[in-house]
Amino acid sequence: MSAIANTLRHTRARRNAAGLTLIEILVSLTILAMMSLLIYGAFDSMSRGKKAETLRSDRAREGREASARLVRELQSAFLSQHQPTNVSLVTRNTAFVGQSYSDFDRIDFTTFAHRRIGKESHESDQAEVGYFVVKDPEVDGKFDLVRREQTPIDIDPLRGGVVSVLAEDIETFDVKYLDPITGNWVETWDTTQITGQPNRLPWEVRVKIALKSVKNSPPFSYTTKTTLPIGQPLNFGFAR
């Protein structure tokens, strides 16, 4: 009996040492696959969240920088009465023109905001600047805020120069002007027309820029107001 018992024990030991059964292997693989899917899902969610946050941060930066640049250049806006007496010799016109449209506004003005990048370049700090919204030719339904700069200042205050994109996917670009004479905010301003506001700038300009939302977040909206210090045309030839 002792020999039989020893034989049975050795047989059970060999079976236990033979390894895992097929069912045990399948169960282990299933558990491992489920754990892998859970880990992948967690990392994928983190990656998508990081991309969305980066996109939101970039959009917010675009809006802030576009608003700050426009305000900075508005603060240097100017008009000038320095023109040749002979009309045929006129080569430049200073102006401040704000146009209101149902979708997006537009503003063009002369300003002391040109940045001289080239060393010893023969350029002044005067420039003709415009801000307006254009349709993206490559993406349907997408509109971008662009900046136009013409230097030196030429005859046409609304055209010419180099156009560059400041902020993409714009939802709102609205500009209002405070008339120092009436004390009212107006939708348009035009120093080139007798029926407009010839030879004078608005006292203040209010700008609202809104960029479309990202990943169900609210739109990125920036509203700012700035004073224009040089309200009257420059005229150094006559004492006031």
C-alpha cells in the first residue's frame, strides 16, 4: 500500500509540474489584452486632452496678440497736413478709415508703427496699416484676421503692401469709434470724405475680436479700448 501511495503522489507531482492548461493560458491572455486596452485608452485620452489644451492655448494666444498689436498701432495713428502745394507732386496721403459691415469690420490708418528690421535700412517708422477679415481659400467656412502694411505711405490708403495672417478662424471683428465732438460711439470713421470726419481722429477706439471655440469650449473673445493721443493733423509749419 505504501508503494501504491508513493506512486500516486509522484503521478500528481508530474501532472502539476507539466505546466498550465490551454484554458488557463487563454484566460491569462484575455486578462492581459483587457489590461492593455485599458492602459491604451488612458494614454489616448491623455494625449487627446493635451492636444486640445495646446490648441486652446494657441487660439487664446492668437487672440491676445492680435488685439494687443492693433491697440499698440492705433495709439500711434496720425494724420498729416504736410503736402506739396502742387497737387501733381503729391506722393502720399495719410488717412484713418473705419468701415462697418454686417459680418466683419475693417480699419485702415497711417501710423508710426513700422519696424525697421534691416540694418541701416533707409526706412522711416511711418506706415499704412489695415486690419480686416478674409475667407480662407483652402478651408470652407473659415475666416482669418489679417494685417496689411504698406511702407512707405502711398496715395491709396486702402490698398497695397504685404498681407499676413494674425489670427485664424475668426467669429467676430467689431470696431467702434468715439467722436470727441458729439461724445457718441459711431460705427464708421472716414477722414478722406467731407461728409465723414475730415482732418480729425476719434478720441477712442473699441475693438472686439472673437475666435471660434475649440472642443466645445466657449469662444475666445477679447474686447479692448484705447485712446488715440494724436487727435489733430500734424502741422509743424504753423504755430497754434
